[in-house]
Amino acid sequence: MFKYGIEQLTLSTVLQIADGVVKGELVEETKEKVELSRKRVEAIVSSGKVVYGINTGFGPLCDKQISREETNLLQKNLLISHAVGVGNPIDRRLSKIMMICKVQALCQGFSGIRLTVIERILYFIQNDLLPVVPEQGSVGASGDLAPLSHLFLPLIGEGDFWIGENIVPAKKVLSDHQLAPLDLQAKEGLALINGTQFILAHAIVGLDKMGYLLDLADVAGAMSLEGFQGSPSPFNEKLHTIRPYKGSVLVASRMRMLLENSENTDMHKDCDRVQDPYSVRCIPQVHGASRNAWEHLKELTEIEMNAVTDNPIVLSDTEAISGGNFHGQPLAMALDYCAVAASELGNIADRRCYLLLEGKYGLPRLLTESGGLNSGFMIPQYTTAALVTENKSLCFPASADSIPTSLGQEDHVSMGSISGRKFCQILGNIDKILAIELMYGAQALEFRRPNKFSKLIEQNYNIIRSRIEKLEEDRLLKDDINNVIDLVKNRAFLVR
């Protein structure tokens, strides 16, 4: 059991809650913090003190005071007016992760929301009632206003849920579960839609995916190196202790493990080749740099998933500070950095694919012994080249841009939602690029037999061959490529 508001969320914990492996609950200590915060909001309302979002309008309307009688309607209007997202719905798992992270933020006891609202969100999480959220419309400050509004419309009986593959109106789903729509009270709408949970959910999902792809890139690189019959000397531990970047040291260690006891690399003992191309020789430096970026984003993401990111922050019966904790810049910049790091995994993989096609060091050109009549593996590298270029175009940092909104009140925004979406798009392309490299690597290994390779390389070779055969003559490769992409997406490869 995970205790919201008491324990610290980690990347693995969020994913375990989302997958139903761990259950998140409210303990008494959390409930007390939430109820105290709510009493503070009620005290502010009763005092008549003007506090942004509690008894004022929003954004440029912050100078318009709202009567005590209208404060509840103000919060309902907030959700309805801000639910202006467009585009395709985000993945349902992202919606669930957004709710998990929002509950953790609200349970810190600084948001002034009622316990009953948090309990309703928990009911949605625990019963897989996942709201439909459009992917476009957030500028990343005041947080993710549009997507969070869509996420929480069902609390008031508006919006839609996913039920299986179908989109069903929230009113019907609530009725089926014998739940009445909630009437939001002072500060609650603002607490729900101010925050970075859309950006954060993309960071979490992207980090999880990229963590596997980083390991898989090492496997694919090692398989290509074996096919190319490259040298293992660039992975010597002594080389990396004198330039000890964490990522490079780790990747060099993994490459040594992936080449351990290889009969193929033993052939280099009397080899007259001085050095290999960078895409093989510099795997630790390039893959390692991507790992460094991943570690940085992970550190910031785990801070954010335990932070309070709404506004205003309620500190006491008399003090509610209107600040900028909702601004997505800390994650936006790191997401853009990590997008470049992910893209580079594909960039160097494409170069290794090309190397295997050149017909050097005992490999046949285009990895086929019957070239001419057969094109062999010529054309899949066109696909990797196209995907690499697409990724490069997605690497423009969204966080470098800002368009003022809210009549200039919100005059600098992070665009972090776009950073998060592009990061995940790039990772989707890396699935495909690495799948093609693995397919190439398996074919190249055929020409190094009867040499044996490390246990892990042999196991992954067998996984590939369980879905696709060695290419002898030209055949439709679309199915082969899709089969290996499926293996990558389902994490069927052994990476450790």
C-alpha cells in the first residue's frame, strides 16, 4: 500500500499504482492535513479577505471580486470554461497517471480542497474510470489548464470516460456507479486544474519507456558490433575511468558484459584493423550521454511528482500566496534535453545499420549473398533514415518558445506539454529504428557462424529468429519489421 501525502512517490511506484500492482490509500494523517487545509480556505472565505481564485476571477479577471454566494459557481465555471482541449485523446494510462500525481499533490495539505473530492478521484483511479483528455491545448502555465479541466469534468458530471474502447458520457457512468456529481466549493476548481500533471505524466511514461530503450540500444549496438566484427577495446574499463561520466562508465561496463566469452571478438587478438567507425567505437560516449540526460529528467520528475503545483498555496488561516509553482519550465527544459538524447539513440543506430550494409570485413553487401536480383536489406535503412530525420525535426525545444496568454497576465509560458508529447513521439520512433537495427544485427550474425556469442546476444538472436527467418531471397519485409517492432514494444528482448 502507498500512503498518499505521507510517502514519496517514485517512478516505479507511480507505474505500479497505475498498473494495479500497488494500491494508493489515504491514511488518517493525510486526512488530517487535507481537512486542516480546507478549514483554512473556509476561514479565508468567512473573513472576506480578497484572495486570488478563492473570491476573485481568474487570470486578467483577478481584479474582479466574487461574492461569497457565487464562489461555488465560480469553481464550476472554471472547469467548464477551461475545458477547451482539441486533438486526439491521450492514452488512457496517461489519464490515470495524471490523477495519481494530482492526488499526491493535493494530499500535501496546501491546496484547500475537501477530502470528499480527493476520495472521488481515488474512486476513479481504483475502478479504472479514466476520463477522456484531448492531447492539445496546454501551454504549460498556469500549469496544464485545458487537459486538467477535461480530466476533472467528470467530477461535476460533465465530460466523458473511457469504458473499454468506448467513450461514454460521465453522467451515465456516474449514474451506473450510483455516484452523484460533486458541487465544487471555494478554491477547489483552481486546485484541480492548476498544476503540471499533464507534463508530468508524459515525463513518467517517457522515462519508463526510454529506460528500456537505453538498455536495448546497448544490446542492438553489441549485436551490430559482433556482425561488423568490431573491436572490444574501446570498452576497456581503464579508458573510462579517466573520463568518468556516469553514463559512459555504465555503458562501457554493459558492452563488456554483452561481449563476454564471444568467440567472434576473440578474432581481434591478431587483427590489423586500427580502429572502428564512431558509431561502433563511441557507443559508451553516445549512449552514455543519453543516459546522463535520462538521469537528470528522472531526478526532476521525482521532485515534481511529490510537489505542490497549484495556486494559490494555502499556508494558514490568513495567508494564501499566489506564486508560480504551476509553471512547467523545470520539466519542459529537461524534457527537451531528453528528447535530443532519445533522438541520438536512433541517429547512431541508423549509422550502424548503414555500416552493416557496406559489405566490409567478410559481410556481403546489403547483407545478402545474392545481390543484384535481390536488394536484401537495402531499403529498411531508408526507413531508419526517414525516422531519424523526423526525430531531428521534433527536437526543436518547445521550451524555447513562449506566447503570452490571458491578456498578458500569463506573459511567459513553458510549452512543456508540447515538450512532453514530442519526447514520447520520438521514443515511438526509436522503437522502430532499434527494431530494424536488431533485424540487421541478427542477419549479420549469420555470416559469423559457427562463432558463438555471449549468452545475452545468443538469447536475443533466438528471440528474433522466433519471429523472423534469415533472409535468403527478397521477400515482403513489412511483416518482419512489424514483428520485431512488436517485440520491442512488448519488451520481449532480454537487456540485462
